[in-house]
Amino acid sequence: MAIDVTHAAVGLIDLLFRQGQFKDVPGMAQPPFVPGLEVAGTIRALGEGVTGFNVGEKVVAMSGTGTGGYASVYIAPTHVVISTEGYAIDPALAVSVIPNAAMAHVALTRVAHLAEGETVLVHGALGGFAAAFPGIAKRLGASRVVGSVRASKLEAAARTKLPYDRIVDSADLTSALADEKFDVVIDAVGGAVRSQSFALMRPGSRLIVAGNASGDWSHEVKTNDLWLGCVSVTGFNAGAYLPTHPHTIRPALEAALRVAADGLGEMEIDVLPFSKAVTAHERMESRALNGRIVLTPDG
């Protein structure tokens, strides 16, 4: 279907694609390309045989390729689109929350296998993808969700409406959390934060590598430590997982829509015109952001 884009979210993956971090990885975007993998808007036209949607309907779409969102019109495969018609969700919030929450749902249910009553630790707690985890985790029955952020973001963490039970300084994880252990750790940060996570895991715990905001591409994990500690480390890359497991997308989008509608994904959002995309990327790179940036068509 063709979507008239009203809002396109800016994500860290957009920067990584632009910087060429994945230039040698098969299947990843290669230049030239249009960034953007999450859009909100209204349906402009439907492809032949498409049912269940109507022209003019408000929708949110995840990208099938990881690119193409910074555009006035976006072509999306139907299985990655969900209607927001009839929901009082601001489209800037919808595009900021729903796609990431859908990916968080897949990560927690299919990769981490989160069970009711388990505890979750989320690093980079206010980041675009990380921020989607507390709402989904609570919906799935997590008993406690704790976040970590760098010291410069503690003030923003104190005022967040995201459903964390607590947010701590990532520079001092072990002392801040004392003897607390977690069943699932979501790490979109990497580097030293990832290393510290193992002291916060119990036998049977799962660490999900979901990003590398630290920029530390040389970090390593000793597999014998996993054996002795009886813990697991698994990567989750939605761009690799979802195309090979398309049946997980629809239930994930439906769960994400409920999280957004129930206010469990409320975050700080800055809205800029498409012409300020460079500014948006500069702000992302500086890490001077406590939520998400959303782009809208100029004029």
C-alpha cells in the first residue's frame, strides 16, 4: 500500500546506515538510500488484492527494508502496517512507540521467552528502542522492570512516564542494584555496560544484545563464563529476525497498539520538519536526547 506520510521517526539505525557501519553486511541498506524505518500517515492507495484497510485510514508502518521513511509517500507491505483509526493516539507518539514496541514484543516473547513474574533490566532506558520494553514487559506479566541510563540523563529519567519501577546510573550498576538479580537483561548500549550486566544475572538469565549505542564494536564475551554461570547471550536484530519470522509481526503490532493506547509508552518527543533531518541526526549523535525525534513534511 501507499501511505501519505505525516510523521517519520528518526532512529539510531538511521545513523548507523548513514555512517556505513553495515556496508559489508549482506542484506543491509547500501547507498544511495532514503533513511527511515517507521512512518505514520494515511493510506493513499491500496495494492491489488489488499483487504482489511481503506483509503484515508490512519496507519503506522514498520519498514520491511529499514529505509524509505523520510519521504512524503511510503510504500509498505501490508503485513507490517497497523491501523490506528479510532484510537486517540497522537501520530508522533504512535510512530515513536508502536513499531519499537512491536519489536520489543518479539524480542521478549520469541527470543528472551519472558515468563510471568520474571524481572527485566533495560539499559539505555530512555532510548527509542529501549523505551519500548517496559510497557511490553509489564503487559507480559513482568513483576519488576528496572532501567539504567548515563548520569547526564538521570534528571530526565526522574520525570519519565515510562512504567519503570526504578532507573539507576549505568556507571555504577552493581552497587546501585546491590544484590538484585534479573531474569532478562535488554542491552542496546554495549561496551562496559554489557560487561557489568553479568554480575546482575542469575543461573538461567538471558541477556539480549539489541544494539550498540556505545559504539564499542570490539566488545567480546567469554563463552566459558556463560557455561559456568549458566546464562545465555542472544542477539536480536529485527531486520534479520522479522523477515524470516513474518508470522510474529501481526500479534506484535496488536500488542504494541494496546501499549500505546493505554499510555504505557509515553516519552519525550521533538518534532522537526524533513528539512531539519541533518539537525536531527546531529542531535542523535551528540546523545543530547531524552526520547525520540520525529520528522514531518515541510509546509
